[in-house]
Amino acid sequence: MNNKNILEFPDGFLWGASTSAHQVEGGNVNNWSQWEKNNANRLASEAKSKYSLHQQNKFPEMFNPENYISGNAVDHYNRYEEDFNIAKSLGHNVHRFSIEWSRIEPEEGKFDEKEIEHYRKVIKALRTRGIEPFITLWHWPLPIWLSEKGGWELDEMPDYFEKYVKKIVESLDDVKFWITINEPQIFSGNSFLIGIWPPQKKSIWSYMKVIKNLILSHKKAYHVIKETLSDAQVGVAIDNIYFEGYGYKILDIFLQKPIDWWWNYYFLNRLSKHQDFIGLNSYFKKKFFLKQAKKVSDLGWGMYNKTLYKTLIGLKKYNLPIYITESGLADADDINREWFIKESLYGVHQSIEEGVDVRGYFYWSLVDNFEWDKGFWPRFGLIEVDYETMERKIRSSAFKYAEVCKTNRLKL
Ligand code: BGC
């Protein structure tokens, strides 16, 4: 079999990176861009209490309100060909991106054909470079008219979503892989329970209602896509966390297991029979009440080598193909990224050997981008962007990842 230091991945394994519309395109007008304008000053003044001294010194832009306005983002809307040329040169054969609902349906029921054409061109640009598109239908922002009506709390929300999805799949009918919703857990929690994202609700009732609507919306979308495109593969991108056990039975039964069930498996259990694959976004390991890792990213998120492996093993029971639709870290100096990618891939390989059907890995993110309520300072990209000139520069870890993409092997 494998030489000890070379790990081969299965034939046809997909290698690439992800982005999302609002974080990279620029020029979006939606409920997020509205919220950013209203909250930029507050977010800038809260930076002092939110981030460590080390972070404050390293990223002084967090004190500037401009940091919190997505604005032109990285102008990917106009520069996608340049970005895809780089992805191709790095050996990527897959790319995940999202469609911006507010562009497609800027007014209720009025679809903008010009914007649909834009995404047709994006898909074509990928295909001509030999890169398979994975489309996320919804990665968080809403058209303003819809958020003003009540957004995800509306009884009619699943119907609105279904109409939008129908229009998209009928228009982009040569796409095979569809992700309906990005991270239902993070979105519902941040927006409706802890209230740090728009619409900043802190209500268990709103939270439960939104979860119900997310599940219904996924199911409706699943049916519409399958009816329209018989070859389509449909999934959701969940954000699973590895909750480490305590080794004390009682703590595990009352703490670790229920949290694990709610956060990691509730959506998947409710969506059974409505998904052809699982999209896994993986960033965290957690052990409550205990100190986090010594090794942390620029965001202060702990980096552990077994996170992805453990999270994948937890999904084995679903017996579905898994695509790792996000895995990455904020690392402006590019010091830990190569290590992080290799450790993650080592875990992916190990899980495949143990029978998990993993079929692809998408690093988050292809380019530096707008990190929601944190703004621009966290740098996740394989490609660094100069926000003044929009110039792109490939980070050295991206070349290391490219060696894996091009050879389908991980050299340790
Ligand atoms: C999201 C991305 C985000 C990334 C890093 C995921 O939760 O899908 O939009 O940029 O994590 O925080």
C-alpha cells in the first residue's frame, strides 16, 4: 500500500476552495449591507473589549468603522476570471461559491435576468478551466424587501425560498452539485438566539421558529431541485463541532452528549431522506469549562490536529458521501496554514481508511474576504488581497496545498 509518508486519496477526489457572494463579490445591497452601515461605529468601538491586546496591536484596522462595511469586498464580481485562473494554476478541480439572492430577486417576484446571466458566466468560467462548480443557494444575506417582511421568521419563508430556488435551478440547469443552506446552526444561533448578527434577536421562540423554517425550506428546495434536474446532488452545509468527552460518564451523559445531539445531529436527523450528500464545514473543537488550545489562529480559535478527523467519524453513521465544504483558518502571516491543511488532510485520509465516504476538500477561503461582523482584518485566503489596490498575491501555503491538489497525494 502507501509508502508511510505518502498518503494517496481516492481517484476522483475533489480539491478546491470556497467563497460566498457577500464576502467576496462587492457591491451587494441586502440586509447585511444595511446592517453594516448601521453598526460599523458600534463594532469599531467594541473592538477594545472584544479582542485581545495582541489582536488589537496586530490588526489596528479593527478600530476603523470602514473595516465593518463590506463595500467592494474583494471585487470578485468583476475579477472572478483572474481568481479562477489562480485556482486553476493551483490545481483546483472544484470551487464552491454562493448565489446572492438580493441580486437575483431585488424586488419581490421580479427576477433580474442580467444577474442570472452573470452567474452563468461564472459557471462557464469555471468549466472552461476544468473546475466543477458547487453552488450554495443561500449563504446568509436576504434581499431587503424580504427581511423587511420578517425574513426567516415568516410563515411564508419556505415558499419564498422555494420560488427563488426554482428560478435558479431552471436557469442554471447544467450544475450538478447544490448546497441549499449554509450552516443553519450558526446562522440561527447568531441571528436569533445570541443576537450578534442581523436581525439581532435574542429569543428562544424566534430561534425555534427559524430552525423549523430552515428545515422546511431545505426540504422544499430539495424536491424542487430533484424534480427539475434529475442528475442533481443536493445537500446542506452544516457546521459541526467536535465536542470532546470528559471521560467522566456522568458529565458526558448530561453535557457532552445532549450538546452533540443538538448541535451536530439535529438538522441532519431531520433532513434524512432529503439529502444526497453532507457538506461539512469544520472549524472547532470544544470542551466546556476547560482551557482552549495553546495554538490559536488570528481569531483566537484553537487549532487542534484531530478536529476534522473526529468530526468526520461522527458523521459515519449517516452513510452518505461527505464533502468538506469549508475548513480553514485566519492566518495573516501564513505561519500555520500549511500545518493546518496538512493536519486536516491527514485526518481526512485516516477517516477514509476507517470507512467514511469523503469525496472532496474545499479550503476556506480561496481569497481573503469580509468576515461578517468582524470585517476585513481576519485573513482566511489562499490568495492574499491588498484592499487598496485589489492586487492578488498567492500565499506560500497555497502552493503547498497545490502539491496535494495536483498529485492527489499528501506528503508528510
Ligand atoms: C462561514 C463563512 C465564514 C467562515 C469563517 C463559516 O462559518 O460559512 O462564511 O467566513 O466560517 O468564519
